[in-house]
Amino acid sequence: MAYVHEQEAARPGAVETVGALLQAEGAKGHPYIASQIFARGREASRDLADAVHLLSSLHGGGAGVIDQARGRTAAGPVRGWLDAATEGFAAERAYLMRVVVAAGPLPSTPGQARCEAAVAGQRHALDMLGRSDRAGCALGAAVALVLDWRAIRTVVDAAAQRFGVALVPPALPSPRRTMAAVADAVAEAPVDRAMMFGAQQLLIQHRGLWGLLEARAEARNGVGP
């Protein structure tokens, strides 16, 4: 029994685990989102337009994982964070859609039907996370989205500048407040494993999108098999 307690004590906390997940799997570390999309010369406009269009396909619709997590959370500190995150993401979504309109049509790219099917699959996966009956799963996905959006926002801002849309201040809760919400959630109930699962699955879907964007850029430039 003492050994079990030592193992539990040695396990990293939820806040540390979320931070490690973002470091390993977040958009900030993906080569295409972190640097390649900004260094493609005359192709940058098409690549940025492609990025905001696909982001809007994934996150530009109605109720997403943040809204769904909010609907499953009772009043308290975590619900307060979710209220702020819901309001903030609505503002981020509106900003994204203004950039999409300014960017014009989706760039013509080989394999468009496969792309649409892939994004539809990602949307479905996110919807399943948001609707999960496993306590903490939707909240973990919401936390990962809020934290990962900081890196995604650099792409949206770059597209806004490229297409003449006025920049707006970030509207989502700060990382400090978000990590405090994680700590509050695991203090209230043993949901850390479910939260980590939700967060990891959200980041997996995002990385799939970054890989898809990279492949589409290569296809437009005639790179690859």
C-alpha cells in the first residue's frame, strides 16, 4: 500500500501534464504552423487563406467543445472559466470568419473531396469529445483548445494582416487562468485522467489538420508523389 501511495505522489499533477501535452503536441511545435506557413514567399497568401478556411470548417460552426463542456459543468470556479472561455471563443470565431471572408474563396487544391472528408471526420471526432459521458473529457478538450489557440492565433493574425482585416486583442482566458481552472477541476473531482484524454484527443485532431494543410500546400506546388 505504501508503494501505491509513493506512485501516486510521484505522478505529475494535472497542470504539469497539460503543459507537457501542449509542449509535445501543440500547434506551437508543429513545423508547418510554427514556421513553414510564414516562409513560403509568394505562396503565403494561398497558404494562409487555406489555413483560415479549414480552421473555420473545424471550429467556425455553432456549439463546439467549449460550449458542450460548459453545458456539462455545474456552477463553481470551473464553470466561471468556461463562461469566460465560451464568450471569448465566440469573439475569436467572429474574428476568424471576418478573415475568411476577406481571404476570398478556398484555394483550388488537388484532392479537395478527400480534404473535405478528412475535415468532416475531425469535426465528428471533436463533437464526440464534447458529447462524451466521461466526466472531465469535454473539459479537457476545451482546455486544450483554449491553450492551443494562442499559437493558432498567430496564423489567423498573419492572414488578417495579409488580407486587410484589423487585428483585435485576444479574447480567451489567459494561460494562467486556464491552468487554475485545471487545478480547480481536479480538486473538485477525480477527473484528471479523463481531462488528459480529452486534451490529447483535441490536439491529435489539430495536428491532423496541420498535416492536411501542409499536404495541400505541397499539392498546390506540385510537390510529392
